[in-house]
Amino acid sequence: MTAIPYHRAFVAENQLGHVTEAMYGELSSGYGPFGERAARLLREMTGAGHVVLTTSATTALDLSALLLGVGPGDEVIVPSYTFVSSASVWVLRGAVPVFVDCRPDTLNIDEELIEAAITGRTRAIVVTHYAGVGCEMDRITKLAERYGLALVEDNAHGLGGSYRDRPLGTFGRLGALSFHVTKNVQCGEGGALLVAEDALARRAEIIREKGTNRREFFRGQVDRYRWVEMGSNFMLAEPLAAQLVAQLESFGEIQRRRQDVWRAYHESLAAWAHDNGVARPVVPPECAHPAHIYHLLLPDMANRQALIAHLAGHGVQAVFHYFPLHSSPAGERYGRTAPGGCPVAESVADRQVRLPLYPGLEERELRRVIDAVTSYRVS
Ligand SMILES: *Cc1c(COP(=O)(O)O)cnc(C)c1O
């Protein structure tokens, strides 16, 4: 019995062909035809004004911090229950992340707690759409407007997801996507920044290209390129953009299988979850999600650990993630926790487990995971 891993990378049919074409093409750095195609496909999928490809979601968030000019003395509101990059990029600029607790149902930032975390120093609100299930964006966009704060979406999970039919990543001034190997669409390492405003998008192109206007040079708009701004190098190389194009061309196929697996878990585990006091994912009616994660919340940590061990005994690898940021070593050193602390994030982090979910999960493997879970009894 071979073990069923938590994750297997999906490789699209055209992926190798596209990479070969990119390697032998005239431009295998940035600005090649695959980079243009990937950005166009992402614009079509999201309706974003501009799509700026980057080397990762982390560098897309880095770029956000540079674009917004956040720096020493500033505070940025971030969820505690998210990936480290949602917070660390602000620290890199000398700002203080202020950690807000999550909701017990969607595990997204608790919109009711954001206002109490706002101070005269607050510059931005960061939200992460956990598992690609949208945060309460009606409330959050209004808060950001009322206080004049930039809204930044860490949409690493949510490509293809929507809130009241509007694609995730397009509510804020800036939205970050990840194409890390573990995400629904992957090119190993890669990302993109969705940008609403033209002026910000133009600056984003400059900052990701070492602070030069090289893009305008490539487009024939200027006859030489020069250093015009601060900057770094967040350019996605053409062979990775080529893989991204192949994956985006297969998005329908990827999503069909992911949705099938997600629904199979949700239906097949309903009775077991009910009998054992286990919570399944909650998707509010206004949200459509891209089946990025299937997680369960056990009644306590002992049962979570026991379930993971039980699954391992049945050849199924399950994992847990995240550790809350507010109580992590760097979170304590660089950040501040909003009034009331983050008790929900702490509780959820102790009780959560994620099941294997990817297009290559075969039908008999899916059954094996479900049988392994339902043969566990919560004690
Ligand atoms: C994966 C992930 C990131 C980081 O993405 P990279 O592309 O690996 O930098 C950021 N935020 C969240 C919520 C993620 O899941």
C-alpha cells in the first residue's frame, strides 16, 4: 500500500512544450510572449485592471509595501491566522503588523474586530481569503474607505474564487496571487500582483525592474532605460511564465477535479463529522471558492494529533497549518496584538487538519482517505 501524500503537483499537458519554446525563444528573461500571455489570461480571469507578474506572492506583497510607501511608524492590520508573508513584508519596511483574530467558521479575519485595531498610525488592512473563501468584503471595504486605509488582499489561495460574484483579489487597491507548487495553479515559484489603478501599475512595473523604466524601453516607448525609482528584482523569468500559461490553459480541468474531491469529502464526511463533534469547512452563501483546502476542526488538539497518526497508519498523509503569527517568535518581536488577543486563532491552530486535495488524487485514493477518516472515533 503506497502512501497517499498530502500534496502532488499537477503538471499540465502543454507545460513542457511551452517551457521548451520559452527557452529557445528570443527573450527568456522577462517581457517574453509567455509573460504577456499569462498576464492577459489572469486579467481575463479576474477582471483586474492590471496584472504584474512577480517571482512569488511574497514578492507581490513586498511590491505592495513599496508601492504604498509603508515604513517606520506605520501600522498594518493583518490576520494572525495566515501565512507569514502577509505580515513579514511590512516588518521588512520597518512597520508594525497588528494582529487581529479570525472567525471561528471561515477562519478568515474577524471583520468585527478590525475597527478596534485601527489607530492614527494604521496605513493598511491586509486580508487573506483562507482556502479561497472570501472574507466579509462588504464590511471590510467600507471600513477601509471610512478610515482612508489601503486594502491589500493576500489572495494566494483564492484565484477563481469570488464574493458576491466579484473575483477575489480585486476588492483592494492591490491583490497578491501565488503560483507556488502547493497552490491550485503553479509554476514552482511564482506570483502576481493585481493592481486596480493605472498609476500604481506603472510604478509596480518600474519597482519590480530594479527601479528602471526598462519595460517602456522594451515597448519602444523610450529609446533608453534609466534608473527612475527605488526598486528590486521581482521579474518572473519566461520559462516559468510558460509553465504558468500551460497551467492557466488547464484551469478548467484542474478546478473540476479539485471541486469533485472537495465535494466528495464534504458529503462523505458529513455524518461522521456530526457524530464526532468535528466541524467541516463553512462557505457563506455569498462566496464561491476554488477548492484550495479541505480542512476539519477536531474538538481538541489531542484528537487532532490522534487523527493525523491514525491517518498515517492508514497510509494517508494529513497536515496542519498555520501557527498563529501573533504568538510566533517573530510576531511577538515585531508585531502587536489587537485588543482582546487572538483566542480563536490559537484554538483553531490546535485543532485543524488538512486532507489531501489535488487533481491527481485518484478515485480509489479518495475513497481510501474517506474510509481512513471515518474509521477514526473522537474520544
Ligand atoms: C503560499 C502563500 C503565500 C506565499 O506565497 P509564495 O508564492 O510562496 O511567496 C502567502 N500567503 C498565503 C496565504 C499563502 O498561502
